[in-house]
Amino acid sequence: MAQGAKKTPLFARPRTWIIAMLAVAVAGFAISIELSRIHYFTHTDPGYNAICALNDKVNCEQVARSPYAVFLFMPISWWGLAAYLALATIAAAAGRVGRRHRGFGAGILFVAALLSVVVAGILAWISHFIIQSLCLFCMSLYFVNLILLVAAALLLRALRQNPVAAVVADVRHLLRQPALIALFAAVALIPSALVAWKLPVYWQHLGWKELPELPAGIDPNGAHWIGATDPVLTIYEFSDYQCPYCRFAHKSARTMITAHADKVRLVHKHFPVDAACNETVRTTFHDRACEFALAAECASQQDQFWAMNDALFAIQDRVRPDKIDPVYLAEQLGLDMPRFRACLTSAEPLARIRQNVDEGIHRKVRGTPTFFIGAQPYAGGFSPEVLRNALQVYEAMSQDRAAP
């Protein structure tokens, strides 16, 4: 450097922003790994509780369970892994190739960062307005994408290039370097293709209409049951029809007991987290849960409890609770409508719901869903292994009682 020449400030050096983008892309990759882990366990472990599942409004599990968490046969988080890996590779190549070809990669990085912000905006809109729940780790990626865009813009500024000219220069350079094109394509496409090919489709579950039909009835205490007519093991489920956790956990429990349909019975107990019928609720939470429970009880008068149970849960896969009309569901089930409407205003079904709530309070139910296998509570759900172990214990107890 000539004597008296000014040293280029750190923030005016292109290399500073290339390194920044590389570091931020690595951070995005790490967050995507955690999101992939959450997505997997949310769909495969009914008892899993993610650290980011705070409530109905801020709940990464609820977002992970939505159909919007998968795009083109692969979880969004896996697309994120591929995208951040590709960005990191481009940034690393820009730092290396840029020593000989000043400015290489700046245009591609800017376009990629801009697209990532657009995608983040779309996903944020879906999360807020359609799923109606936010994911903290997803929001951190939105912030990562914004930082990438700012760093890409500052890189162009340091190079004194406009975005269009930078993109044109990058394309021209790539056309002269087919090896680089092959490298970027391999990084972006091969891992995604391998994952799509090898990854089990763990996020696909039986639809509500695909659940096997099982014997069902009402026990001597007036509780609705499904499963074994002469059970070895009885599981009690305290549930809320407006609770997204309950929707997933109930379907999971129904699927599990199908494998032991001659030995295991599932008994439904209402526990709406709604002040209209639950005195333990002090604030507005699931403001239609009591109404939905009432609809299920009134359907039971026409031997359609489980049909209404499934309809109430199923419709919430695509319709917000505030848009659901239980009367419409009753019509779709073919119920006697004058009888159903009369039941909705009668005291008897509401009394049964409150009786279930009182039982839940006595059993110290703190949230929904809560399952009881014997005296042991399982908040959120239980795994197939828990069911198998409990069944072995109860079968052994049954054999001991039968022994002379």
C-alpha cells in the first residue's frame, strides 16, 4: 500500500459481507435442523412437547402439524436445509472465486436472499392468518433471511454494483465455468432428491374417514367408549374439541387402540377449556369448546356421538373454529334436526358435560388432552410403547385374578 493511502474500512470491504452471509447461512442451516427435528417428533411421538409450544397462538407443533409444513413431498424445514446449504456454498465460492473475478456471486446471493425474504413473507402470512399460530424458530428464520438480504445489498454497495449488472456478470461467469454450475446444482438438488427418495413419509396419517370402525357404546356412568366390548385395559381421555393438541392426540390414540381392539377401550371425557361450562377457566380461551361438546352430547341421543366427535375434529383441519356450525355438521350426519336443536337448549347434556369437568378437576387435570391409563396421567398423549407395556401389565393382572 502506498504511503498515505487510506485503509478500506471493514464495512466497506466485500469480503466482510461475504463472510457475514456465510455465517448467517450456517445459522439458518442449524435452525432448519432443529425445525426438522421438531417436525419429525411432532408427527411420530404423541407425548412430545417442543420447547417452542407455548400456547395456542405461539406453537411450533401446531404449525408443524399443518399441511402447509410440507411442500412438494418434503417438509419445509428440509427445503430450508437445502436452501441454506446452497447459499453457504455460493458465499464460500464467492469468497474464493472473487479473488480472481471481483464481485462474483454478489448478484446470485442478492437474488437468492430476496427470494428467501419473499418466501418468508408468504409463510408468515400463512402462519398468522390460516394456521393462526406462530412458530418461534420459523420467525427466527424470517429474521435470518432479512439479514441475508441486508448483507447481500451491502455487498453490492461495497462492490459498487447494481443488482441487475451483478446478476448478468454472475451468469456470464457461470456460463464460462460449467464446473461451478455442476457444483451448485449438486449442492441444491442431490441432497433434496435423496431425502425425498429415502425419507419415510412420517407426516401422513390416517384421515378421519379412514379410521377403522370399532365397537362403541355408553358405560354405566354415561361415558362414551370405543374399542373393546370386554376390555383388559381402559384408557380415559379428557379432551376439548377446540384444542389442536386434542385433535392430533385423539386420532393417534384411536389408531393405536385399533391394533388391540379386542383388549383396549378408549373412554371420552369432556373437559372444555371454556368458562361457559368449566369453572376453572377464568379467561376467554376456547370460547366454543362447550358448544362443540354440547353438539357431541346431543348427537349421542341419536347414537351418533363418535360420528359427531370425528366431524368436529376433522373440520378443524381446514376450517377455523369460529367458522364452524355444529348444526350444519348435524345435518351432514343425517340427524333428526328438530330433535337435535331441542337438545342443544336442554339442561341434561350440559349437566353431563359439567359432570365430566368435575371428574377432571377431581383427577387434577391441568390441561388437554390428558389420558389416564390406570391412575397414571399422560398429558398430551402416549406412545405405542407405553400402551404395549400397560397392556402387558393389565393382562398379567387379569390372568392372576383368573388363576384358581
